[in-house]
Amino acid sequence: MRIFSSRGHYKKPSGRSMGRRYTNGNDLFKRRQYFWQRRSFKIYVILAGVAALFIFYLLFWSGIFKIEHVTVSGAENVNAAQIEQIARDQMTKRRFGLFSQSNLWFFSSKIAVDAINQALVLDRVKVKKRPLKTLKIELQEKSSQITLVSGNHYYYLDPNGLAIQEILVANVQLIEGAAPDEAGNEVSGESGQDLIDLGALNASLPLVYDLSNTPVTVGQKILEPERIVFINQLQTRLPAMELPIKQFSLPEQEGTEVRVLTQRGFEVYFNSADDLNRQLANLNLIVKEKLQNKNIHYIDLRFGEKVYIK
């Protein structure tokens, strides 16, 4: 015989309700299930945290991405070692005040490009990161036209007269009028003066001395483009007239005067704003007719048809 309570619970004949036992069992199951779900979730969180810490350590602190190789491509006239040193100097600094830039992940390519452009004037610079430990620097240089010497400092100038790079050579006092000897060393006019090793220079470019020793800043416009073209034309045409060039010099950075010291020991003064063909024609005439038995110090061609000889 079935007996139901007022709430519809089934009872045994003894009168004890059976519904509460089944209800309590279901709640206990749910509580146990929830407990294991929470425990599993905590375990997953802990494992994820450990994994994240491991990855963070692997990427940023373990040294697996520490930059060891810096390659520079496209450097012809500029000093590749100087560019590499700029990058390595940056690697000693920290990013965000915390992370070393010796790590490939935290090395700032933009900061490196800005630093290189401050030191050199280039057409293009790219800094690329290559896993796992390599920094690649790609350059495209501006065209160098002459080497200017001013105040015992050496600079490459581009076709627009812009100082695009300082070339580091021996740090000695420059003597006005000094010129390279056959071995490529600059010899002073005084005994006991040290020599300057010019091996770092591009020997194919005209070597031009600024006699005013006006300070030069990389990126600054030094000479007018027409003056640079004029010097390069002299570099080509004077040797063809059997007047090999020992050196060029400029009394000042501004102006139009260009002086050439020849291997024959005399100087020729040119005006870069005047017609070069006419000046060379006058020079050729003087060389053929008036230099046979004369000790000449200079020939001044700056005043048109009026030529001065001393």
C-alpha cells in the first residue's frame, strides 16, 4: 500500500519520507562535482601561469635571443665598423628602463636608425631583426664626390656639397700646405711632425684642403655643387695635360677660388664661376711657351684673359 504525505512525498508504511534522502544525494553529487571543477580550474590557472613565466623567461631573460651578430651591408665609402659600433652601444642600454636592448625582442630598430642618421648622411637605412641572435643593418649611401680636410678632420661631401660622413684618421695637427706623399701619407712642412695615415680614405676622390679650417658638421652644406663639379673636372683634365695633381685647396669654403698644387711644384688658381675651357686653354699656352726655363710659384687664371704669373 502506497502512502503519500501532504506534500506528495512517498512514504514507507513506517511513515518516513523517502524524498529527502534522494534530494540530499543529488545535492552532495553537485557539491562534489563543483569542488572538482574548482580544483581543476585552479590547477589549469597555475599551469598556465607557470607556462607563461617559463615562456617569458625563455624569451626575455634566458639569453636565447641575446644579440650576438651584427651585419652591415651596402657600406662602400662609409665605415661599416662605425655603424656596427652604434648598434652595439645601443645594446648596452635598457628599453622602458627595465629590459636590456641586447635582447632581440627589446632592441629598438627606430632608435638605431635615428642614431645612424645622426652620425652619417645616407639615402636609406633599415635595421632588421633575424632570429635568433642576429641584427641586420642595410644601407644605401649617398654618392661621395670629394674628400674635404678642415681643421685636421676629414669629411666626404656629396654632389650637393653636403658633409655626409667624417672619416677617422690619425689625430695630429694639420700643417697648412701639407700634401700626401707617394706612399699615401700626409707629410708636414716641419721636421719631426707625425704622419697621417690616409689608408681609410677613398683614394679615387679629390682630396681638398680648406685652408680656413672652418668647422664642419655632418649634415651641413659646405660647398656649392658647381664648385664640386669644377673640382672633379680638374681632377680628370689636368693629368691629361701632363700636369698631375698633388692636392686641391680652398682659401675659404665660400667663394669660387680653387687652387691646385701640381706635381711640378707650382700652384694654379682657378675661378669655378668662370669658363673652365678658357682657363685650361690659357694654362696650356703658358705651360708650353713660358715654363721651359722659369721657376714659377703660381699661375693665376681667375681674371679672364688677364693671366698673372709669379
